[in-house]
Amino acid sequence: MADLKAAFEAAVANSKNLSERPDNGTLLKIYALYKQATAGDNTEKKPGFADMVGRAKWDAWNGFKGTSNDDAMQQYIDLIESLS
């Protein structure tokens, strides 16, 4: 467990230093996996129709509902490694 947490924290640091900026879909997945790993299932109210960015983030995070924190951490690590 401690190893997974350390690897996750390293991946978070690496995500800020990627050689290329990922496309928007990948950025949303990175965001959603991070939120799922750190906060768990999305319980926030869905943003209004005018907040398109907020809605996209909410939808992406909500798509991982039911994923355990450990699974989300591992998926986040794998995604960042694939982009590095």
C-alpha cells in the first residue's frame, strides 16, 4: 500500500513535467483518476449547463464511480507512465 501511494505521488509529480501537453480527453482522464484516487466517488452536484468545463470534469470523474482508490491510483500511474 505504501509503495502504491509513493508511486502515485511520483506520478503526480511527473504529470507536471510531461514532454507534450496531452489532448483534452487525456487531460480529463488524468483529472478524473486523480479525483477518484484522492477523493473517492463523485458526490458533488453536477455543474450548470453554462459551465461546460466543469460539466466535462464532473462527467469524467463520475465515469469512475465505484472504482476503488487503489485501482484509480494504479490506473493514474499507468496512464502517466504511458505519456512519459
